[in-house]
Amino acid sequence: MLSRFAFLRPRPKDPAELQVAHAGDVLRVRLRRSASARRLTLRVSTATGEVLLTIPEGVALPAAQRFADAHAGWIAARLARLPGRVAFAPGVTVPLRGAPHRIALQEGLRGATRAALDGGGNPVIAVWGDPAHAGRRVRDFLQREARRDLEAAVARHAAALGVKPARIALRDTASRWGSCSSRGNLNFSWRLILAPAFVLDYLAAHEVAHLREMNHSERFWRLVGDLCPATDEAERWLKRHGAELHRYG
């Protein structure tokens, strides 16, 4: 006989992920339980390749597993369409400010990683030292270049509006390219250095404008347009190509 107190027992904690079998492979699906969700939903991140299953509070774990199993083919198809990953390795070509640069390993043990031209006049990212450390050195170089460009763009736009950010931080975010906190802290994805310069400039203008207008009102967008005439072009570029920036590194 079922105890009358059985319904008072806490629900077992959900696992971090489910495993779904498909065509001999095992697909990993991260779980997120949400009080506001009204139905089971699946999403595959184009930025990270993560598969996320959102579960309403009232749905039991076995039902979530059945739902994920039933959509195994859909998950596999979406994952197959994601762009391939590109490591920061010698010989690989990556974008820098929108222009393709080949990662060129240089002879010798010392030298700062930098953008240069090879013997044929082609743009390269020249990196010295052990090939095993090339990826980290290229990533560090790109992050330094991103900080330099973003700090310059923020300073220019902030001076135009007569505002001053509290702090500028670089992150590797998957869901947004920039943000502005209520305290005036600006955060940006370092991957903007991979995009054309006008895209980085637009994101800097966008977040600086939030120091004046913490909203997305018509007044806000007028400010952004005044600071960055290429706003519409940059928005279109990000919608078409933004997810590709997460391929690298």
C-alpha cells in the first residue's frame, strides 16, 4: 500500500545529461528543468554544438528520455549540419579582422606572435616555438588584438556620447557578443576580432550606447546609428556568419 507521505518525498535530482543512441553513436543531451516551460523543447547550439533539452517541472525524467529518444534522428541531423571545428594549428587558415590568415610556425625559440606577410606577400599569423604551444599562443594573440581594438572603439564612442564605462572585459560567450551591466561594465566576446572591423566597431557602439540608454528603444537605436553608420550591415553579417566564429580554436 502506498504511503500517504509518498507524495511528500523530494523528487530525485535530475542527471546532468541523457544519453541517446542513434545509428551506433551515443548522443549526449544536457538537461535543464524550467518552472516557466510549458512543454519539452530541444535545441542544438550552432555555436557550441551542445544539445539542450528543457523540461517543465511536472514532466518526469522517463518521459524526457522517451522524448529525446524519439528525436534522435533530428538531433543527429542538426549536429551533422554544424560547421567543422578548426584548431589553431600551424598551416590552418583563420580570419583576423575578417581577412584570412594562415598560421605560420617560425623557426627559432623566441619572438612575439604577430600578424605579418610571408615570402609571397600573403597574410599570416607568425608564431614561434614548440608546435604544441602554437594554439595557445595564437589564441592569446587574438585576445590581445581583440582587447586593443575594443578598447579603442569603446573609447572613441564613449567620448562621442560623453560617457565612461566602469570596466571592459573579454569573454568567450556562446549566446551574446556583448553586454552592458547596470554598473556600466562592458563585456565582449574576444571572437569579434575574427569578424570584419566594422562588426567589432558596431558591437562597441551598441554597448556604449547602453551606458546612455539601458534599453532597446528607438532613442537607443538612433544613438547606435549615429555612432556606427554600418549598424544594419553589421547586424546582417552577424546573422549570416556569426555562428561560424565559434568554429575556431
